[in-house]
Amino acid sequence: MSDETPNVADDDFVAQALAQAQMAVEEISDEVDDLDGFTRDHGIDLLGDVDLNVTVQLGKTEMLVEDVLKLSGGSVVELDKLAGDPVDVLVNGRLVARGEVLVLNDNFCIRVSEIVGDLATEALLAGRDQSAEATEAASEAT
């Protein structure tokens, strides 16, 4: 038997696999339609009363345990940011914004100056740009 002769068993297998795939697609499509109706009916309002942990980070530092144990009232801890540098706003531990510290009616507050996009995506894109620049520079050098 040559390789070009059609094999009926292979055709039946392919037809069966296609039928199973079609059924799976229809099931998933039905589930997505159900979810679409759920979001349309409830929307973001469903999440409106969910508590989130918001942290404003003035800066960071590393200290030895010995130095932490020596801290007392009046001790000064130097941070990695300068006065006036933007502070980081984290929601549930994830960086979402940067802003400046203000005092309003004797309370500290933050004026948001930048909403941070997906940092992982930005870093990946920046890495690709640098890689592309390096490849281009290498090809120009040769």
C-alpha cells in the first residue's frame, strides 16, 4: 500500500476528533454565554463592597537584625528615596500608582500622579526593545 492511498481508518478518526472538538466548543460557548449574562446583570457593582488593603510605601531599606534591635524613640532610618520623590501606592501588595504626599487638614494624603500599567508587560516590552536594538546594532557593526 502506498503512502498516497487514503486510509479509511484515519478519515474516521479525524471525523470523530472533529466531532468531539465541535461538541467541546459548543459547551464552552454555552458557559461563556452564561457568564456574559452574569456580568451584564451584576457588573462591577458586585465587587463594590470588597475590602482591599491599600499601602503607601515611602521607601525601603535593608537593615541587620542587630540594627533593628538598636532602634528606639528618635532613631532615624534612612530610606532609598529622596524627599519629594513619588511614593508607591500598592493594592493588595501590587503596585498600581505613584503619587506625592500632601497634608490636608492635618492628615497625610496622596495625590496620584501616575497610574502604573502592567509592570511585567512593560518590562517584557522594554526587554524586547533592548534586544531588538542590540540585534540591530550588531547587524550594523558587521
